[in-house]
Amino acid sequence: MKAKIALINGDGIGPEIVREAKKVLETIEKKYGHEFIFTDIDMGGCSIDKYGVPLTDEAIEIAKRSDAVLLGAVGGNVGNSRWYDIAPNLRPEAGLLKIRKELGLFANLRPALLYKELADACPLKTEISKAGFDMVIVRELTGGLYFGDRYTKEIDGVRTAVDTLVYNENEIRRVAKVAFDIASKRRKKVISVDKANVLDSSRLWRNVVEEVAKEYKDITLEHMLVDNAAMQLVMNPAQFDVVLTENMFGDILSDEASMITGSIGMLSSASLNESKLGLYEPSHGSAPDIAGKNIANPIATILSAAMLLRYSLGLDKEADNIEKAVGKALKDGFRTADIYTEGMTKLTTTEMGDKIVEYIN
Ligand code: NAD
Ligand code: IPM
Ligand code: MN
């Protein structure tokens, strides 16, 4: 098949991990006789440096005209980068929020599963890591605190900052449906995470999710408060099949979930709308602390590329092939520094990409 894929390197380790994922996609392209047309887009700090804005209108147009977008990560050192002390809508992260909003990517799927071979890199008690877990976090991505009004001003001589959290029932319903549809093809359980003991938005969330659940008779629905969910994730991760939650809670819980898979460098993601066009990115950031050292784990990005093939291009066999190659590399003891344990073979970012390419069959 012929497909247009927009590539966003971004900042920090972005170029290093996208390079490896592209290598994997090119391998698939050749092996299966597809034609992938790659177009680079600037986003984040690198776009600010070039154009003064984190995402240009032209970049958005290229993304919209593509079949899928693959992203590394954006952003600098929070607190002390040259991109930090600027207006919120001009920061690197604003580019990411803008592309999510412009493409209407309301459903963010973050699969967190513990590869058996990585049990040693999991920081949980042995009996928990031995039991394993396999969950998908479905995070609402275009609403909530991220997109509400925000401002800072003096009120009665006191510096005051306001961020607003808004959800309407339609936004909740459409993402809930995505979660239930995914659960239908898995272990048929949705745990919806909220803070309904405090927040109005969470009470509406809970009510609407209950309404959606009525259309899915074979799915079990549970509600869990977010603080408890954070605890349950490390106490008994195996209980989770599909986790459905709002934007900010999903951001935080998915980083927590990533660490119990061994490293944040393992967690892929797909951001989807109602059409086929999706944005695929690792759940982690631009890791400025390790940028340029060729030691970042490219697996989350490579697995995101596999999701791209599966969800945007409908290439299931090809996606399976990449996922199996990743599994084989891990099984054979190949590790980047973040998931390294004694007795394994430590690889650089490039070497891990090469190894996965080698294992694609
Ligand atoms: P981060 O995820 O970049 O890094 C957190 C820690 O995890 C660091 O120690 C880092 O070295 C490590 N890490 C992350 N990815 C790794 C990988 N692939 N392999 C090995 N180690 C990895 O989070 P942060 O430090 O809080 O944020 C840094 C910047 O990234 C900020 O500007 C933030 O806004 C941005 N960010 C961007 C995205 C995105 O583009 N999707 C996501 C999260 C954070
Ligand atoms: C993520 C990131 C982003 C988010 C930031 C960079 C805006 O942390 O993709 O998880 O919070 O959504
Ligand atoms: Mn995050």
C-alpha cells in the first residue's frame, strides 16, 4: 500500500528515537512491498527556534494531509530551558496540545504490559511481577484541565493562577465508547477512574460512563477513585484490563503504569479520532538529561510505529511482526540502559533499533 507518514522528531531524544522507528518502518516497507512517503514536520522547541511558534499552520496542514503522524517528543528542561519562560501558548508543549486539538485526537491509548522477560526490571515485589499484567489506559486527550481557560493575575494584591477543568457529556461519551469497544476485544472489564467524591466533572463522568455501559451488556464496569487507582496500580496491576480516565489523571497514571513495565521507555501510545488519521508517540518526554548520548530506549517509539501500522493503515500482520521482533530482542537478553539488569547485553539506542530490524522476519 501507499501511505503518507508525517514524522515529527521534536526535541531532546526525539530525533534519536524517531530515527530508529523510521528504520523499522522502512524495513517493513521493503519486506511487504509498501510505499511509505515520509515528510518531516517541525514541532516543539525546534519549531520555536526556527519560526517563533511551536507549530506552524503549514505543519498542521501537512499532518492533516497525511495518513498518520509519528512523533518523538517535544520540550526542554522544565524550569530552566530557553523555552520555559514564555507565554503558555508559545511553549513547546503547546505545539503538542495544538496538534491533538486540531486533529481531534480525543482518545489516547496507552498499552502497559509487562513482558515476561522484563520481570526483573519491574520494581514491584517478585510475586506481582511474576503474575504479570496487561492493561490499556484510555485517556481522554482533548478536554479537561489541559484545554480549559487559564490565567494568572493579581487578585486583591495576591498573585493568583487559575486553570479550569471542563467536560461535557459528549466528550465523555465518545471516549467511554472507545474504552468499551476495546474491552469487548479483550478481557471485558473497564475500570473508570475519577474523583467523584470531590469534582463535579467526575460526577458527570461517572454518570455518563454508566449510561454508555448499558449499551455493553457483556462488559463489567467498575469505578475507582484516582488516588486509590494510583495505589492499586502498584499493589495489584493484574486487576486492570481497560482503564478509562480523563486527561490529567491519565497523564499521571500512565507514567506510573509505564514504570512497572520496566521503564517509561517501553510505553507506546496512539492518539485517535473518529477517522483513520492518528498520532503515534511514546508516552515519555524528550528526556533532556540523556539527549544526544545514544542511550535512550527506542522501544516505546518503535511500538508506537507498530500501532500506527495497525490503527491508521490497517496493517495488522506488519504490526505483529514488529511486536514479535521487540519481544524476541528482549527474550534474547538485549537491553538499553533503562531496562538493563545483570547478565543481559546492554545496547545503545541505535543498536537496539538494529537488533529489532534484524529480528523482523
Ligand atoms: P521525560 O519523560 O522526558 O523523562 C523522565 C525520565 O525518564 C528522565 O530521567 C528520562 O531520562 C527518562 N526517560 C524518558 N524517556 C526515556 C527513554 N526513551 N529511554 C530511557 N529513559 C527515558 O519527562 P520530563 O523529564 O518530566 O520532561 C522532559 C520534557 O519532555 C519536558 O519539556 C516535558 O514537557 C516534555 N514531555 C513531552 C512529552 C511529549 O512530547 N509527548 C511527554 C512528556 C514530557
Ligand atoms: C504526555 C505529555 C504531555 C501531556 C505534555 C508534554 C503536554 O506529558 O503526552 O503524556 O501531558 O499530555
Ligand atoms: Mn505525560
